[in-house]
Amino acid sequence: MTGPVSDAVSTQGLTKVYRGTVALSDLDLTIRQGDAFGFIGPNGAGKSTAFNVVTGFQPPNAGRVHFEGADITAEPPYRIAERGLVRMFQRTSLFPEAGALDNVLTACHRLARTGLRDVLFMTRSHRVEEHRLEERARALLAFVGLGHKGDEPARSLSCGEQRLLGLAIALAPAPSVLLLDEPAAGLNAVETERLMRLIEGIRAQGLSVLLVEHDMKLVMGMCDRVVVLNYGVKIAEGTPAEIQRHPEVIRAYLGSGDALARP
Ligand SMILES: Nc1ncnc2c1ncn2[C@@H]1O[C@H](COP(=O)(O)OP(=O)(O)O)[C@@H](O)[C@H]1O
Ligand SMILES: [Mg+2]
């Protein structure tokens, strides 16, 4: 068992090489429970690679990943998600032809406690469980503001709505840590604002959030700590205020200090 003081996620010497390209080099990270952790860096800096390796979608060449005290290095993604470390995808609907609610419900089924016998014989416990999961799926859909779209096929939702559906699906297995890789990409200002309010609401419930986002204002406004990657190497880590005045960050990434000041 791990106590409440254990770190949510940590990495030690995490390294990923793609055909000679060092995408991630010797990354050490410690993310505490409830932290909002931002990842910034130029294109190709290794941000998505870090997420892929942490969530088991890619095996590292070296290094370890721990989640709530357990070594999860190279565990398959579904195992890692079951533990509570979940990644939201940009294009997420599991079944584009199926309704939005059914997509969330399918994701909720990972929580189901009934066995095959219950399913085959439609036992009372199975019916109770089905009802509980459906309630949960409806609540999640309502939470992201899609309560009225439950019957619409996922594919017919707008880009912004699909992203919200993706968020509901990511929340279905009741994660304790949520990874978001450019969640606002392709969204307009209103949709971005809405998504970010939701992410803040999720954080307020005690979840840790790991966020990759190009919009600097957004990262700086939402995150307690920020890591800066450049060519796979962590060049800085600190509070948003520390990062904004870090000379190496300004040189490597921000170009000039006023990149941060622009709205
Ligand atoms: N699946 C892959 N195969 C080969 N090279 C990859 C792969 N994924 C990423 N890379 C390379 O790794 C480096 C880091 O990429 P990435 O993690 O996607 O950066 P970021 O998300 O910060 O833009 C880049 O040089 C990229 O070309
Ligand atoms: Mg990326």
C-alpha cells in the first residue's frame, strides 16, 4: 500500500531513442498527487514521447516509471490505465458510429465488477451494475456539457464536442492522473476556454493533470510546475514565474521574454 504522501508519477533516467534520434534523454520527474504539471518545449522536443513512454504506449530504451509507488515501466497501456494513469486522446471516440453515451458507457465498463456468469445469465447483480454504469456515463457526459447529445453518433459531433467526449471517455475509468497532450489543438477560443474550465474543475477534485500545450498563457495560468524540454533534455523545471525568467528557457524556446506577455 502507498500512503497519501507518495508521488503520483515519477520517472528516473527515462530515455527513448528512435532510429538514432534521442527523443527523450535521461528524464527525471516527480509529480505529486494533485499537481498540475505543464510540459513545454519546441516541436520535436520530446513532449509526446514522454507521454507515450509514461503511459506504456512506447517502451523506453532506459529508465523507470513509477506510479503511486509501483514500478509500471513498460506495463501495457490498459494496465496502466486501470491503475489510474489515463491519457486523453485528441480523436477519441472508440466507436464513431455509436452514440456519444454508448462511447462513454463502453469506457465505463472497465470498472464493471460483474463476471461472465452474471453477463450470460443477466443476474440481478449484473442489472444493478449495468444501471450504475449507465448513471455514471450519463453523469460524465453531463459534466462535459454533452448531456443533450447522448444519442448522437460520435462522428457527427463537432471538433470541440468530440474533444469534450474524449474527456468524458478519459474520465470514465476514474483516473487519479490525467495526461493531456495539446487538448486545445484545433479548438476555437470559446471551446478552449470551456475545456480549460473543465480541466480546472477536474483538478479541484484532486486529480493530477499533466498538460502539454502550445498556448503559453494557458500553461502558465493553469500549472503549479512547468518542465521545459529541448531536444529530449529537461533544460528547466520550476514554477511558472521561475520558468518565465529562466535564461536558458528564454534562449532556447521563448525567443524573447515578451512572448509570454502577449495575450
Ligand atoms: N514514432 C516515432 N518514430 C520515429 N521518431 C519519432 C517517433 N515519435 C517521435 N519521434 C521523434 O522524436 C522526437 C520527439 O518527438 P515528439 O515527442 O513528438 O515531440 P513533441 O511532442 O515535443 O513535439 C522528434 O525528433 C520526432 O521526430
Ligand atoms: Mg507532441
